[in-house]
Amino acid sequence: MSEESATVVWAEPLKDFCTRVFVKLDVPPEDAAITADNLVAANLRGIDSHGVARLRRYVNGLRDGVMLARPKITVVHEMPATALIDGGAGLGQPVSVRAMRLAIEKALQVGAGFVTVRNSNHYGIAGYYAMMALEHECIGISMTNADVLVVPTFGRDAMLGTNPISVAAPAGEERPFVLDMATSTVPRGKLEEYDRQGKPLPLGWATDEQGLPTTDAGRVLRNFLSRAGGGLLPLGGAGEELGGHKGYGLALLVDVLSGVLPGAGYATNIYPKTAEGRPLPANVGHFFGALRVDGFRPLAEFKATMDDIIRCLKHSARAEGQERIYIHGEKEFEMAEERLAHGIPLHPKVVADLRKIAEETGVEYDL
């Protein structure tokens, strides 16, 4: 997307617009603000595939009744260090914030806290929740399973989601370590970006309905809708030569912790439909964890060691032609600073859809 074609908007008005859309669809104001904040946080951090371009997904889900605006969220089971929450088929963001807060509370009390969620929906960027632990000097963990898009190693049909993993760890003088990654080569949103821009996919990201490599983003996206076969490849790509089986294993691990453990959907049981093809509640599952650093060693010592390992990596010898070595999360922190100062660029198709949502919901588009 060129700078000339993008529309630049400011974070706070964009967040306010999304909040008003959710409230118009009967989402409670606090839940609406949480969900909007999550979407705009993705744009700020440069993860545009999970930003306000996803607003349409939530609007349609709320209207169709597969996402409930006012769900009954319940703690199903709880022990000192663990809990299971039922999200009531509501938006994924509000229940995830509640679950992560509970995990942090347990970590502060007993040293570690782990909370799973079932009967939920798409929860946005995984790093949003892992980073919540940083405010409490804890290590945060966040995972979710997702709609079936990824083919297993040596398989032809999609069987698993992109199933992201995020881990955030505090540092001292350096920025925190924030890993936020899909267990596929790329998330679906990246294919949507390439399709919007009419760009060919890099070979090795996805396969067609025959299980063969393809560069046609639109073809892959259409195959997702019709369940025609093919899909995204696991992290590492096809086969075992470059470690694709390891990405497959990580995706399955996330499904075990986020789907099987809480009793949520998993593999092809997620996002079910009726015999007539009508969508049912997604039953997405999440897994959250928090570790109290000083339960292992003094916090100041840990932070000093984090600074040291970060500096060792950043100041190590660079490959020929490379200017910098990054630590996970660093690019996103810098992008957020840039976009807070100069605005968030939105693709024309995203802007057009936001305007259409405003018209449909009767919310003023004032960005």
C-alpha cells in the first residue's frame, strides 16, 4: 500500500468510532471499548491484518447471532492457580481480558496462574493479552485456536487454525521481549492484504486444492470458503526439510491447550455449522498464563539478565548487508510510536468498508 493511496487516521478517534459501532450493536460500553482498543492496538503495532479491517467480521457475527452482544460469562471451575471460564458465545476480547486478569491475579497470589476459556470467538492479537502481565512485572502467555486454515505436514486439507502463541517478558532498561506469532507461515489476514493489493503470494505460504504450492491469494481464500482443499502451510513450510513438521506440532500444541483442555472446539470441530450450512457459535478456545518472576529469582536480577541477553543479541555480528538485529516486539513498539505520532494508514478498501459499516449502523463516520 503506497502512502499516496492510504488514508491516515488517528488512533483515538478510530477507537471511538469502533466503540460506538459496537455499542450500537448492543455491546455493553466497557466490552465495546475493550474490543475497539484491541483492534486499534493491532493497527498501531503494524499488525494491520488483525486491526480495524476485522471490524466487519464482528459486525456480521453480532448481527447473525453467532456472537452474542451480552453473553453470560461464567467461571466454570476454579482452583488456586487455575480456572476455566465459559465465554457465553460473546466477543472474544472482553472474556479474554477478564481471563488474563484472573491469571495475573492468581500469579500474584500463588506465583503462577493459568486460565482457559471455551465457547468464545476470535480474540484479536495474542500479544495484547500477554503484554497485560508486563504491568505487574510478570511473564505473560497467550494462545488461541482458530478457524481451520492450515494443512498438516504431508496433508492436503486444512485441519488446524493459525493458532498463535504470544509470550511477553519484562526487561530493565531495554524494551520487553514480546513474541507474537502464528504457528502457520502467515496468518489469514496477510493473504487478505495481498488479495486486496493484487499481489502474488511468496511461494511457500499456501497450497491450492490439490495440495500444491500457489501464489494466488484469491484462490486460497475462495477455497477456504468452499472447503475445497488446500490452505496455509505450517511454520517452516511444506514437508520436513525446513521444519514444517515443527510448525505443525506447535499448532497442535495450541489446539491441545486452547481447545482440548477447556473443552472448546478443536481441529475441524471449531466454527461448526448446521446441516443446512448455517453458522453456529464458534466455540473458540483460549489459554492464558502469568508467571510471577520473583517466584523464581529476584526481579531486579531477572531484568538485568534480560537486558544482557537482549544486548548480546542486538550487538552481535550482523550478516552482510544487514543494518540491525531486532528483538521480538521491538519493531512493533517502534511502529506504535510512529503511528501514535503520525497516524495510522488505512487501505482504501478498509476505509470504504468502515464507511459502509457506519452507514449500516447509523454511526457517524468522523475520522
